[in-house]
Amino acid sequence: MSLNLFIIGPSGCGKSTQAKLIAEKYKLTHMSMGQLLRDEIASGSELGKAAQDSINKGVWVSNEIVYPILINALKNIDSKNFIIDGFPRLVEQGIFIDAHLTSVGEKTSLLIHLDVTFEEILARRQKLGQSFQDASRTDNTPEAVATRQKSYESTISPIFEFYKTQNSLFRVDGNRPIEPIFEDICKVIDKINS
């Protein structure tokens, strides 16, 4: 059985860190929706230009842009044995990707959500300061962070509801150090993967 995972959480919650660890342990392809978008932007394609425009405005990149980029990336790995971080951000994206996986004989194994408080995220950002990675992102101003947090909170509940009905939602306390979060996630993956 293939292992198809999604990991989401507010911006700055540490989902990429966890995704990398999970990908390594379970031999999965790790994709970051943010990185896929940045690669598309770097390629100078029409999709990339449209994505850059949304990012500059501090708004979500639309589904018309996100879907083709993601489906192309999934096709390269037969749409299986992956962990995608930063997707889905809206419930219709969850429904869409579920339908795509079903159409190729796959399904979502687990949607992992890192529950992290806004205070914790701000504290982490301050601790990071302007590290190299942050310097490469144009969307790290306090205003952009606040805007993202607001849109995030308004869209997350329907996602929880959808994945709960699919019995594939796992929420983990992300206000802790990396190791205990990773251990808790592995316990759940091992259970569904046995």
C-alpha cells in the first residue's frame, strides 16, 4: 500500500522540517507547494508569473495556477508515496486532490496538521531573525504574516471537517521541539502503514 501524506499548518509552524524527516524515514518523495510555486516562478512560465503576482499581493495563489503545477509534479512519481507540505490550504483543494488520487487508484493516507499558536510562530520568527532562508522570501513582513494568519484561520475548519469524514485527519501539538512532534507523527503513520 502506498503512503500518501499531506502536512499543513500556519506559515512558520515547521511543516517543511517535519516533512523532510518523514520523507527520509519512510522513503517518500517530499514536495513543498511553496517550492513548486517558486520553481514555477523561476521558470518564467505564464503560470509562474501569475503565481508571483498573487504572492506579491500577499494573497493565496489561485487553484487555476496551483492545480496544474501540483498534478504535473505528482504525475512524475505516479501520484504515490509522497509527502506534500503546504497543501491543501482550502477545502476545495482537499476535495480536488482526493478526486485526483481516486482517479489514479490512490488515496490520501493522512493529513497531518501542526497545531501551533500565533504567539509561538511570532516567537520563532523573531528567533530566526533575518536568516538567509527568510531573506529569500518577499512575504515575511509582519503585515504579510498577519494577513496569512487571518486567511489561514478562516479556511482551516472546513479542511478539518472534510478529512475527519475521511478518517484521515491527524492533529499534532506543534508548539514543542522537533523530536517529540516527529515521534508522535511516526506513531500514527506506523499504525496506518502496518
